Amino acid sequence: MRKPRAAVGSGHRKQAASQEGREKHTLGSSQAKPSAPDAGLARQPEEVVLQASISPYHLFRDTAEVTAFRGNLLSWYDREKRDLPWRRQAEDEVDLDKRAYAVWVSEVMLQQTQVATVINYYTRWMQKWPTLQDLASASLEEVNQLWAGLGYYSRGRRLQEGARKVVEELGGHMPRTAETLQQLLPGVGRYTAGAIASIAFGQATGVVDGNVVRVLCRVRAIGADPSSTVVSQQLWSLAQQLVDPARPGDFNQAAMELGATVCTPQRPHCSQCPVQNLCRARQRVEQEQLSASQSLLGSPDIEKCAPNTGQCQLCPPPTQPWDQTLGVANFPRKASRRPPREVCSATCVLEQPRALGGARILLVQRPKSGLLAGLWEFPSVTLEPSEKHQYKALMQELQSWAGPLPAAGLQHLGEVVHIFSHIKLTYQVYSLALEGQTPVTTTPPGARWLTREEFHTAAVSTAMKK
């Protein structure tokens, strides 16, 4: 019996629900009955303590400011929101479970993935599995096959696991609140739970994704690392304070839409922003410009954070002073990321040119956990960057799947580099054509021969298609 192969890259990916830095947009109007009017201002005990320990400069002064922010943002959203398939589906769907499922699918797909890329995948997914029951009855192979090329493949697997739990354990009904969604469904974190609850069920709960982080940091001049605990707690507190209790789903989508289309990471369109008059980052830019122009006349007053004691934990650290060239993009300042871990792999395109029914290539299935879990790939071996015995190691791998092979025919084609979020994977690519040999008709479990046409529709990663 063949032993399972080690996964390329031993570390597991972070669950998709916890990865918030991506262009996000979700479904349209939430038609469900909203929560009580004061729900949008509810606070958790730790949030009350946090509010008392920071400068008022980073808060909204009163309910009038909050009301103005809500009204301006929602009016802009009603005029400018993009027409997206998941929004249309939510607006038209009257069944709450189907609506929540549609929100869930779009939210999971949009994690770390551009909207333009998701549209086609979402449309095909909903055509194939329009209900939770349809997805629950699908095979993981089918899910991986449709997800191929979208990246972060564990997202699709966790989505199906969640659908099966809803169908088999929850009577086919989605949990109705953010708290129970996060508690009961695998892979559903705080953001995804809040998005589903607010958009599908009308719960007045705020959400924080990468776009909302940027909007809130600029509106309240928060320049510290948004991934820090203190800043993250403050952003969630602000999101909960601001969410409109009458239109929570639309408000949350409007905040994300603003961050994706107007309050962008570079070159934001501040003149088009519906909340520019409430934006402390824009005020800071104008004040700094005025200060520079009047430097000979004395420095004018510039409203800044004035903590009672010590260094404010929400302002940029002293090591990152104001950069005039960045403008509002001074907020937030992100911590530098670690470079991706480098991994080297040798892989081979093993082909039977004259196989029965046409030329076929060998694919083997990756382990069921770890990087690219359960997907199909060319036979590969993971190597240390300095290893000099790629040829021998790769031949041993090939023969373990296909039996004795003519080693003399193995040719090195070059290298392909593919970068994942945390791994830089360099493939040393080889080819081997089984010319003049009896076609291989049997393979061990976890391997199969495919035509080139079948390869392009199989559950293989983008790296293999390169």
C-alpha cells in the first residue's frame, strides 16, 4: 500500500473566514424585518471599557454625527451601488434560507478574491447548486472542480461542510443571528456571520472587512496597525455604533462599496466621498496643507489626538510621522508583512502519447489536508532549495505511481514560480513521454490518466495550469 505523500508546505492556511483583506461586496437590499431601533448602538462590556480609555478624537461626538454619516452613506449607495448577481438574487428571493445561502456563497467567494473574478464563479455555482440541499448532496470532488482557479480552496470545502450541517443537523434552516451563525457553522467567522445576519435577516450588527477598516480608519484618523487587538476592537465598536438599524444590510454593503470604489488604498477619490465632511483624515490633510502654506506666519491650530496619558494606541507610532505625499493614505499604516516562505518542488508531466482514446497525462491527488487539499496535480516531490538530486527523487515518485519507466527520457523544461499568500513555490518542471511502450491502463488509488481536455476541467490548481 502506498503511503500518503507529504503536502507541499506543511503549514495549513488560515481559514478563509478570518482573512479580511480583500475587495468585498455583498448582496443588495435586506428585506427582512430589522431589529429593534436601538440595536445599532448596543455595545459589549469590553467595548465600553475601550471607549473610556481612548481620546474622543477617534470617536463620533454625538448621535447627530452618527445620523449624518448613515444618511449620507445610504443616499450615495442608493445612487451608485453596482449591479451584481448576488445583490439581485437577494433582492428577489423571499425564502430566508435561500437568501441567506446566497449571501453565504458570495461572502465566502469574495474573501481574498476580486469581484470581477467572482461573478462567473458565483453564477456557475448557483446554477449547479441553487439550494443548501443541492450543495449538501454534492461530492467534494465536484466542489473542488468548480472552485478550481478561485484560490484558497479550503473555502469551498468548509462551505459544503456548513451546508451539510444545516441540512443534516439544523433541519435545513440557517441560524438567524450573527452569534448563532458563528457558533454553529464551520468556517463562519465574525465578519461572515455579521454579513449574513444583517443582509439576509435584517439584524442590526456591524461588519468589518478590509474595505471597512480603511473607511473607518480614515474617517476617525486611526493610523495604528489595524490588525492589533486594540485597533480591531475599536473598529468593530465603531461599526456597531454606525450600522443603521432600519437598513443594516444596505449600510454594511454601502461601507464596503465605499472602500472598494472611492476610499481606495491608493489615490482615493475624496471629492466623490459622501462622508468627506465627517472625515478626520481629509481634515488633517487640509490642515497640514494650510500649515505648510502659512509657515512664515506661524503655525495654525491643527486638531489632533490628545490622549490623557502616554502614546495613543490608535494613532500612528512616532516612528511613522505624517507623510505629506500620502495624504489620507496616512491612515491606516499597516505593519510590514513577513516575506513568504520559499519552497521548491520538482514536478513532471508524464504523458502517454499513444494511449487508447488519445494522449493522456497522469494526475495524482494531493493529501486531504494542508495546502491545496484534495486537488489533483502532476506527480511532484518537495525539495530543499539546495537539493541536487531532483532527477532521482522525481523518478522514484513517478515509478511509485506508474511502475517502471525509461529514465533516459526525462527532460527538464524550466521552472515556474507560483506565489500563495504565505508560500513562494518554485516548480522545477520536467516531462516524460512514454513512446513505444505498452499503454498503462491501471493506476493505484489517488491517481488517474486524463486527456488534455479533461485536465482543463478537472479540480486542479492554477499553479498546475501554468
